[in-house]
Amino acid sequence: MKGEKTILNDDPETKSQQSPILDAFKLYAAELTARHDRHERLVRISRDVTTESKRSIFHLHSLKPEDYEVGIPTVEKRLKVLADIPLKKAASELQTGTMLNIPIVRVLTPAVEEMAEAFCFLHYLKTSSTTEMPTWNDLQNMLTYNEKEDSETSPSLIIRPLDFMLGVLDYTGELMRMCINKSSSSDTEICFTIRTVMQQLYLGFLGLRYHRELNKKMPTFKQSLQKVEDTCYDLKLRNHRG
């Protein structure tokens, strides 16, 4: 009849033709819901790891040289816990279903950057080395989990080398802060060690300036290096006058 609108037909034959489409959309809905829930879990993990890594960095800054023997192992344990619990859960999430793709992996970028920053800063305080620093592989090995000895493949959280390098750039900011803090103490020699490390890192990063995200952080790194060099210059003048 005129004016009548039929949206769904009650005819059994029509229903049977519609059911494959409806069934398909039910699967799509379930997949999208699962994907969203997993994404939210990864976001929470990323926030927790970022927060705890920041706390670890703050704790390292608060240490005095005489506290290193106790304080450094404490931070090592914190980072190990982050690797073994929340980041291990993230590795499991990324190995489930169809979640292994760049947009999802990048949810963890802030966490990986912050952890790499804490990882590098911790290593420097342990060694005070001007010639070596932790590598991407060192952090990657920390995030590779051997579930069973007879397992052919080990679950791991595959981190992007770019994320690690972004964390290294952030680490230079922590070196600058440490240099400024130490310049007013009796332990000023570390300022010159920090200057050497940052100069070497800056030369290294100049060869990597092909990536947009690295380029964004390079001006901040340059400013930090300038502050460290100015601080060392002032210390030299102060010592000369003294």
C-alpha cells in the first residue's frame, strides 16, 4: 500500500538471506570491541610505566654519591619490575589476535621513551663512563621473556629503535639538570664528565637528523648542551680565580 515502509521482511526466505550479513557484522562488532578494550589496557600500562619511570629518574637525582650503593640497586629493581609485570602484559596483548600494528604499538611509545631515559641515566650513574652507554639491544633483552626452556620462540615486547633514541635525547636533559645541580656542590668534576658525554652524543645525533621526531628534540638538546658548556666555563673561571 501507498505510504507503507518495509524495513525488515518477516518472510523466512528473506531472513535466511539476511543472516550471513548480520552474522558478519556481529563478528565485526566483537572484533572492534576487543580491539578497543585491548587498546585501553595498553594505554593504562603505558601511563603506569611512564609514571614509575619518572619516579625512578627523580629518585636518581635525589641520591648523593654516598647513597649510590643502596639507591642504584633500588632503581634497578624498579625497572626490572616494570619489565616483568606491566610491560610483559603489554607484550602478551600485542601477540594476541591482530593487534600487532604500528598505531597500536605506538601507544607504548611514551612508556618506552621514559623507560629508556631512566635506563640510560641509571647506567651513567653506575659507570660514569664517557665512552660507553646502553644500547637498544640491552633494553630489548630486558623485554624478552623466556617462558619455557624448550620454547622455540620467546615472547617479547618489540621496541622501535626510534623510541629508544628519543629516550636517549630526553636522557641528555637529565644530564644537564645533574650538571647544574652539581655545579654548586663540592663535586664539580662530574660536570666536565657530563659535558664530554653530551658533546659526544650531540655529534652522534647530528648524523641521525633525517627523522622528523628526532629533529623536534634536537633544539632542546642543543640548548641543554649550551647550558652545560657555559656551566663548565664558569667553573673553570671560578677555579682559576680561586
